[in-house]
Amino acid sequence: MTDAATPLPGWTHVYSGKVRDLYRSSDGADDGRLLVVASDRVSAFDHVLEPAIPGKGALLTSLSLWWFEQLAGADGGRAIANHLLPGQTPPAATDGRGMVVRSLDMLPVECVVRGYLTGSGWVEYQADGTVCGIPLPTGLGNGDRLPEPIFTPAYKAPLGEHDENISFERTVELVGPERAAELRDASLEIYRRAAALAEAKGLILADTKFEFGLDADGVLTLADEVLTSDSSRYWDAETWRTAETPAARMASFDKQIVRDWLAAHWDKQGTPPVVPDEIVAQTAAKYRELLERLTS
């Protein structure tokens, strides 16, 4: 299994984030190819934890590739342009965790779509009756479905800093009115299509986030990972309908198990404790279950 420091023939390491590693093609002249590698690392509360989650990177990459295929028209909808380069095979050393993609002019907006009231949105709603400044009807509960999905963009902060929730008006200032509307409309379309596919598999797509860039012709292009457990909240639909507590109804197919364990065993001071083997195994099983349920 490769890591950020391991040389890959034909590729030059550019940088590593908490979870993913980026390489640029070094075969002759710069041809605009990038290699994105999803590691098995897991992060919570702005720390990379030990140990990694075995198989996580390959599971996330498989899920992204499946969703890119659906959004390219396999689900019957219009084709959404994405950054994958057809016919390009990642190095074998990436163990199924790599995607060869085209370099894009990335837009500085993280496109968040929320279909359900949860997380930071629930906290804001309790205080102000809004989510990211958008007024919502009174009487909603934690985990409730929103009347309509809402677009709540964020400004993509420099590496190592926190993203900042922004208004649609601020999005217009950043990318212009036509591009801002295109980002909003594409994000809502993708969310609705993905939510319908998930619903058919007995799953709820509560919220998600997308990143877009522009290709050489200025075409808006879906990039990065898409609709994975690390970028989205998925819930089991039957559990959501029948569970008696918000925590139970919103049990998610991601690293929430790790977050909950860490919150109960660490005061967020100093180095986080090592995550127990049973928590690692439960988390890996959740990632695997989501992939199997969606793609079966």
C-alpha cells in the first residue's frame, strides 16, 4: 500500500491532505493529468487518527467511480461532466484507491446541499429558525426532512484552515451571477438524482457536498470525490422512520462511530488516543455496507 512519501513511477507527489494524496503526471511535458489517491487514514476533530481504517480508501474510490458513472447518464438523467480521464489506469501500487483525472481550474466554493435538518444546521435552526441564513418553517425536529433541498455553499479555505459558510450572494461575488446559478442548479439536480437512487435502496441521503472546476473550455465539471461516506450523510430509511430517538434514527454509514468514541474518550487536548480495534472494524463494516447496498 502506497503512502504520500512513496514514489510512483510517472507521478510526482504534490501534497497530502488529511485523507487524500495528490500526484501530478511527470511523464514528459505536463499533460494535465492528476492522480488522486484516497488513503485509509481517518480524521476527526481536525486530527488524523491511529490506526487507519483498512480498505477505506478503496471503498470510497469504488463508490465515487460508481456515482460518476450514474451521473454520466447511467441513471437515465442528463450526463454531468466529471474529471475522470477515460482509459487511464492508476498505478497498481495504489491498490484500487486511485483515480486518474484531468486538471481543472477549481472554483473556490464547496457546494453543500441539505435535504434533512441535522448537524450544524439543527444547531442554527434551534437558535434562529434558519440554516445558513435560510429561513425554515417552524416546528421541525432533529433529523426531519426539509420541505425542499437547500443549497448552502461554503468558501473553500486554504489548506489547513476551516471552510466558511457563505450566502448565495457571496457566491455571486466570488464566481459571478451566471456561474453561481449554475453551481446551485447543478448541485440541487445531482442531489435529487442521488437521493432518488439511494431511496430505491432503502437509504436516505441527508446531505452532501460537491466540488466543481472548469475545464479548458470553461465547462462546469464535477470533481474530487462524490457522494461518498466521507462527503455525505446516509441513513437507513427504515431506521429513520421507526427509531425512537434522534441519535438512533440518524445512525450514519460513515466515521460517526469513530467520532462518538473519540468524543467520549478524549477532551480534545493533546494527541488523540488510539482507536480500539473493535471501533475500527465497526467503521470499516459501515463503509462496506453502504457500498454494497448502493451498488447491488
